[in-house]
Amino acid sequence: GGRMLDVARRFFDLPFQERARYMSADIRAPVRYGTSFNQLNDGVLCWRDFLKLVCCDDLAAVVPSWPDAPTDLRYGTVR
């Protein structure tokens, strides 16, 4: 709930260079950051940034690939 939304908000508040480390064109990547905004093709200045984290497989195996900032993004996911 609220804690997830808070950490997600803080991820998107990070500097672009930090978020860009997770950009990938591979839709099957375990971590993928991107935007739906395309300045060349979109007729309106409206966009949606996204962060996809694989979490349905072996969670302990994928969490280390998740972003390391904010520092509590991974916290509490693997016991």
C-alpha cells in the first residue's frame, strides 16, 4: 500500500542518470525503466514513466537486480 507508493515516488524523484541505469528495450528484462513519451512521434506533451520489477519468479534471485536506490526499495521483500 502506502509504503510501496512512497518508495516508488522516491525512485521517480531520483536524478535521471540514476533511473536511466535501468533502461532497457528488452520487454523481458527483470528490471525495466522507461517512458511512454516519444518526442518525435507523440503529438502531445504527456507521458508516463514506468518501472517494471519481476517479482513472480524466485524472488530471492531477482531482488538483487532491483534498483539499489532508494535504499529501502528492496527492504522487506526477502526474509
